[in-house]
Amino acid sequence: MSTNRTRPAGRRDQRRPESVPPQRTRAPRRVRPHHWFADRLLAVLSGQRPVHWMLGHTIGEAYDQLAELAPRTPLRARGARPVIRMCHGAQPAPGVVEACASIAAGEQVRAMAFRLEQGPDLRWRCAAVELGDEHLQPAPSRQPG
């Protein structure tokens, strides 16, 4: 039996645990804010999530725009779950990202544009949303007949 308590009996390797080089690990991939928001906006505008899910993630008129668009679920498609095909963002000024995404559901492809602004707390918030020609169009009012 070995009297050396730092290595198992029969081990010939002289390295100590602290001398073993650390394993290389891949750094977690950071999700860009416009990709994260595109997923959230898609969930709301396809009816998968309620509009109040975006309450803390919007500023200005963006929540009103979502509240107006969401009940019509403009990105919902029959039979096919909508997915983001592409999402691009541009930074026209520090703390601002303007992004566009194409949303596919079956054979239907729709465009979505949105603006993100970074607050003093460094959190990104959605400041505007547009869906093709559905930007701020009021829902048809029901007039008594």
C-alpha cells in the first residue's frame, strides 16, 4: 500500500490536479437583443402569449401598438406554427437597434419591423412595432346595425 496520499496506488503520473490544464469550454452564445425581441413579438402576435407578457419590455407607444395588433393575431397561420426565417438589426445610434424579421408559417411569409432602445438601466425595450400594412390600423369597429 502506498504511503503517498496525494495520488492513487499504482498511478505513475506525476501531475497534480492543479497542474492539469483547464478544459476549453465554449463560451455561451449571447443572444442579440433583436433576436430575443423577435421571438417575443412573434409569440404575442401569433397568439401564443398574451400581450401583457411584453408589458415590462416596451416603452412609449409600442405597448399600445401591440395591444392593438395582438387580438387579430396577424402572424397566426392555420396548421403551421410561425417561425422566424431571418432577423437583421442595425444600430443607427448608440443605444438604438432597428430590426426587421421575416416570419414564415407554411407558405405565408410576413415582414415585421421593430425598434429597440436601451434605457439607463442598460435593458433593451421595444419602442415601435410594424407589420407590413398593419401598423396602427384600428380594428374594425362594430357599429350597431
